[in-house]
Amino acid sequence: APILHIVGGGMAGSEAAWQAANAGLDVVIHEMRPHVETFAHQTGHLAEMVCSNSFRSDDDEQNAVGLLHWEMRAAGGLIMQMADTHKLPAGGALAVDRDAFAAAVTERLHAHPRIRVETGEITSLPRDGHWIIATGPLTSGALAEAIRAETGAEALAFFDAIAPIVHYDSIDMSQAWMQSRYDKGDTEDERTAYLNCPMDRDQYEAFIDALLAADKTEFHAGETAGYFDGCLPIEVMAERGRETLRHGPMKPVGLTNPHAPDVKPHAVVQLRRDNKLGTLYNIVGFQTKMKYGAQADVFRTIPGLEDARFARLGGIHRNTFLNAPTLLDAQMRLRSAPHIRFAGQITGVEGYVESAAMGLLAARLAVAEIVGTALPPVPETSATGALVTHITGGAEAKTFQPMNVNFGLFPPVDLKGGRRNRPARYKAYTDRAKADWTDWLAAGDTGRAAAE
Ligand code: FAD
């Protein structure tokens, strides 16, 4: 049988190996631990959860991450199977016993007759064969350098600096307005690129106080070593002087508030469209180390964002990731070296679940290509498809930052009652996703059976 090589036996690599081996390929997993360590991993297990032990919401009707669980279960995913076996009571969330979980994944993969695990660091890009690189946020330095040499320095980041992302339909447009600074751009696309929220002096001063008082997280020991290249958290800017933000990301120039054309705002918070669908906007320059609860409280004091729902909150972390919208094709292949696919967090998704899902998908795409079966495009109405469509093309490439799965990535559903009936809308998203994902899995099975 043809051999598929997988670099990295984390969330994505483990799932990819399972999928490919069960589809009849011989698989070699190249995993550097415990021979080479990272600052976050503690064991030599495959699929180690480096921080929290949560797979987040398990609600597959009202939550996009729960839907991703459903899709992976439907595809016979190993990560979900072992998470379900080793789950801990945690209300609506899927929490797992991390050691038992990782040990079980490791045991299953070692026991699989088509899988071999080789311990060792891969330090260069392979020239031929079939490969999936799933080395995660803490990709080893040598391999990261090799990837950088292939993709160019601009296209591989070592830190994410995530500004909070807001669902457009939760922004109060009776206070906010769309306009790019100095009215740059004449196309519809450019006119909807920016959204503005005005502040008067009192609101600005209160906002600075809230930033300074908010709870913050610290970098992990070893996390910043030699990498962090000066992307300042918003609260650090505020610490440098109360006016710093007003002269930086919150400067009020080149903008006129159509709701109050005669009043010059004291400061303006700008949001930039985050996806081509226009369903998501990120708050420009607002990367932060504030804790999640504090962020939601502070950002909801911004006029227009009182009822904001966040597709993801901000953060700054050590994270190796590609500019996937420019580097990867829809098949998750490196455009410049299509025998290499990427999967997991290095593709610009974020989280255990999203990473495992991208491993599952990359393997299925690789299998179809290697076995030579025609596979229809992944439905972008599924959670898996919405996520891969976002990273390989839907996201704005220039400002690309890692993404969690969320309903803002899905093509909208047409529903009476419109945006107000959120539960009905989410149910419509998940119903549509389940039907389309089921069809897609069946098409893959039929194709493979025919090829055999
Ligand atoms: P990983 O699971 O990291 O797997 C990559 C594997 O590749 C590792 O086993 C590594 O040893 C191996 N490897 C790296 N380089 C090489 C090489 N050159 N050769 C061979 N093997 C190599 N996500 C959450 O959902 N919740 C959290 O609480 C959370 N906390 C995090 C905290 C920290 C400090 C970090 C860094 C990340 C955190 N994440 C969290 C993100 C989390 O790491 C990912 O979501 C998930 O583990 C990514 O899966 P992956 O398979 O892409 O990478």
C-alpha cells in the first residue's frame, strides 16, 4: 500500500493517521517527543492536551464546536471516540481525563497494524512522497526555519496577536457606522471594510481606567524566548500614557459620524471586516492579554458594542502558523509543493477540536488523492468545510490570524424572523451541516469502494 507520512502526533496528526490507516494506507507518524521536548508538553504521549482539558461545548444543535464534535464522530474519529470514553462530568462541556485520553490514543495508534510511530524530529521539508505536516503551535525551530525558507518570512508567524472578533449582527448600527478613514476606496468591498464606534471624552477616560484595572494573563515561562517581536497588547499601550491609544489605534481622524455629523468624536474604535462573507469584524489593534471575562466586560463599554457577541476573544500566544489563505489550496496542499499537506493548528485554526478536525480532513483528502478517487468538494455548509474554506480562502489574507470554528464562518441561512431568532438560525445551520456532511462522507466511501 502507498505510504502516508505524518509529521507530528498531536491532535491533528493522531486523527489523520487513524483516518488514513482505516482507509487502507500505510502510515508513518514522525513524532519528536519525548526525544525533543516543547515548553508546553509534559509527556511522551501522542495527542497530549497541553493546557485545559476541555473540548468545549458538546451541544451539536446550538454550538459550532459541538457540531464539529458531531461531524468527527460521524466520520469515525479517534479523538472523539477516546474523548467520549474518558469524559469527565462538566455540564454541557466535554471535559476529558487528559492522561487517560492521551494514553488511549497512543495505545490505539501503536496497536494499529497499518501505523508505525517513529520517534525523531523532522528538520527539513521532504522532497517527495505523500506528507502531512501537523507539527502544531510549537513546531520545532529547525522545521519552522525550513518552512520559512520555502514560504518566505512573511508567511510564517511565530506569535499570534489576536484582536477580538465580533459578529456583525450583534453590533448596534444606530451608533456605529461604516466608513474607511479618509474615505479610501470606492468599491463596495472597500466601503464595507471598516466600521467605527465613536467615544466622547468621558467614555474614553472610563475605557482607559477599565483597561488598566482589568485582570491580565502572563506569558508562560519560555514562551517569549527569542521570538516575541513587539506587537503590544492594548493595555500595555494604555499603561504607557493615557493618550497613547488616542494617537494609535483609536485615533479619531479622517472619519465623520453620520449619526452626529457636527460632533467630533474624542476617540474612535475601528473594526475591520474579517471575512469575505462580512459576518465578522475584528477590533483593529486590540490584541490583548486581558482575561476573557475582563475582555467581554471592557469591550462592551464601547458605544455600539454593548450587546456584542464575540466570535473569538483576543490574545497573544506563542503560535507557529502559516498564512494559509495565500499558501494552501482548498485541498490543504502547499501550493509550491503539493505533495505536502498541512493540518492542525499550524494551518491557522485554533483549539484542540479544530486542530483534530483539520487532521481528519487532510487525511481524507490525501487518501482520495493517493487512491485516485474523485471526492466532491467539502461542503462549506458543514463545520469542517466552513473552517477549511475560511483558512484557505475566505479569510482576509493580509490580516490573517488563527480562528476558532463559529457560525459566522457559515454561509447564511434564509430564515423568517431573521437575525432575532438565533436558536432557530443555529438549528438551521446544524441541520444543514449534518445532512451535507453525511452526504460528503458517503461520497468518499462510495468512491473508495469503487476504486478497490
Ligand atoms: P499539537 O497537538 O501541538 O501536536 C504537534 C505535535 O508535533 C507535537 O506532538 C510536537 O511534539 C510535534 N512536533 C513539533 N515539531 C516537530 C518536528 N519537527 N518533528 C516531529 N514532531 C514535531 N487549545 C485548546 O483547545 N485549549 C487550550 O487550553 C489550549 N492551550 C494551549 C496552551 C499553550 C501553551 C499552547 C502552546 C497551545 C494551547 N492550545 C490550546 C492550542 C493547542 O496546542 C492546539 O489546539 C492543539 O494541540 C493543536 O493540535 P496540533 O495537532 O496542531 O498540534
